[in-house]
Amino acid sequence: MNKSVEKEYKWRADELLLSRALLWASARIGSQSRTIHMESSYYDTADGMLRESKTALRLRRENERSVCCMKIRGAESGTEGLRAHEEYQCDAETLKEGLAKLPGKGAPEALCKQLMQRELVETCTVSFRRCAVLLQEKDTVCELALDQGELRHEGRSAPLCEIELEYVAGDEKAFHALAAELADQLDLIPENESKLARALKLSQN
């Protein structure tokens, strides 16, 4: 299996911080931005098999595109705010179509086959608008994501507002340095929980 590891920093935000982060990115040479409307639904088996194995399965509408994604959480990094996990995704209109395609992207084939034979239920939804800014400095490429929307679970909801910086290609040291610069200039506080984890916690409030 070819593992695809996503590395990203995630921070808490509000509208003012989103605006400041966009100004920070826009002032840099080589920045390109686009707006994406995200409608995400997360799924699990009735007995919570995916949650127990620290795996997330998501079907998300990204503007006119529908994407199936599987994330498998790895060991937590010691660097504050940095998250690293396996991530596999493909274009798919349904979960069944996505689970059939994901092994070709490197996802665990046995797990995908097992999930295709199980009944999957929607656990929560997340809707948000993302301003995605592609940043390139020399050979280092990363994406700044400014997200604002709503988390929903079992009839309860909570606002979502966060900043992410995801590594795409190039020198990883330069990526970490860029993240440190952004966090320092905006005095950002790390967000240590995923959107899924925060949505599921709504039922505990």
C-alpha cells in the first residue's frame, strides 16, 4: 500500500483572524486564492468501528465536485499545532463508489471491502466556506485554508472558524518555518481536534 500522508497545521480563529490571515497570504509573492463551498457528511458503522480505529470516512461536495475521503490518524506530532495522518480521496457521488475506488488511491483494500459489506450511517455534518490560498516560495508549495461555517450532530450545532496550513510539496523545513511565521504574527492558538471530533462532541454538551 502506498501511504499518502497529509501534514497540516490547524489553528482556532474568528472573523478578524481570518481577514488578517488572508492579508498575510495576499501580500506574499505567488499567492492564488479560490472560494470553495463545502458540504461534508461523515459516516461510521452502527457500532462505531471507524471511530474506534481512529479512521474517518467522509463524502463531501466541493462546489460542483463530489469527493469521498478516508483519513487514518497516525501518532500525534510533538510540534504544536501540527497534525499528520494518512489521507486517501477520489471523485465519487456515493460512498459505495468511493469505497470501490479508494484502494486504487492507496487506501487499505481489506478495510474498504469490509465497509462495503456493512451498513454505514451518517454521524454528523459540517458545512463551511473555504477560502483556499495556494502559496509558493521557491520550491515550497503549501495551501492556506480559511474555513468558516457550522458543525452539526444529533440536532445540535456549533460555529466553525479555523485556519489551516497544509504542506503540498517542496522543502518541509520551509513549510514549518512558514507556519511558525504565520502563528507568531497572528498570535494563533493551535486547534488540536478535527472537525469530526468537535462535531461528535456536540452530543455531550
